[in-house]
Amino acid sequence: MCQENQGIIRDGVDENRTIYDESWSSWEDMKRYGPASRWHRWLIAEILKTCGLGGIGSVLDFGCGNGVTTQFLSELFPDARMTGCDISRAGIEMARQRGGGGDSGSSWTTAPRFYRRNLI
């Protein structure tokens, strides 16, 4: 990837992180109760039902935001260890406060370097 594109991507990641860090607290109700978010969680559950997944030991929620979906996944897989990863420090802090880990615990991390180098 050329240097110019790397700069554009880095700037976009930084701009998105700022937007999310400044906005998560006002989006809390929308992410928990909004129709799109509820439908998203229903869709995840329906897809997972068709996969016949049992005995899941760990779940990675990449782009976990404030942890609402991670918490939902921990209810579907109560014995799994949950890991939430997001670019937003504010989202990760909200996820930590929420908990949302299975019986095996949970962990939360920001991953700006991973986003920049490995997702594109």
C-alpha cells in the first residue's frame, strides 16, 4: 500500500475514533433498545441457531463498541470467554462497566494499530 493511502486510512481511523469517543454515551439507549440494534441481535441469534454451535469456548467481538452485542453473545454462550475489541476508548470503557463476560471472564481492548494495519 502506498504511503499516501496509509495516511488517508490513518486519518480516517483517527477521525472515526474521535467521533465514537465523543458519542458513545449519547448512543447508549439506541444501541440497547433501538429497532436496528434489536434486529441485529435477533439476526445474530437466528444465524447462530442454524450453525448448531455448542461448546463455544471463546468469542471475539471485533468492533464491539460499547459491548451491548458482546453482552448479548455472553448470554447465548454463558460459559465462553468474551473478548471485545474496538477502536473507541470510550466504547471499551462502557463495555468494561457493563461486564458482559461469560463465566470464564472477559477482556476488553482498544486496537488502533491492528485496525490500521490488518483490516484493509
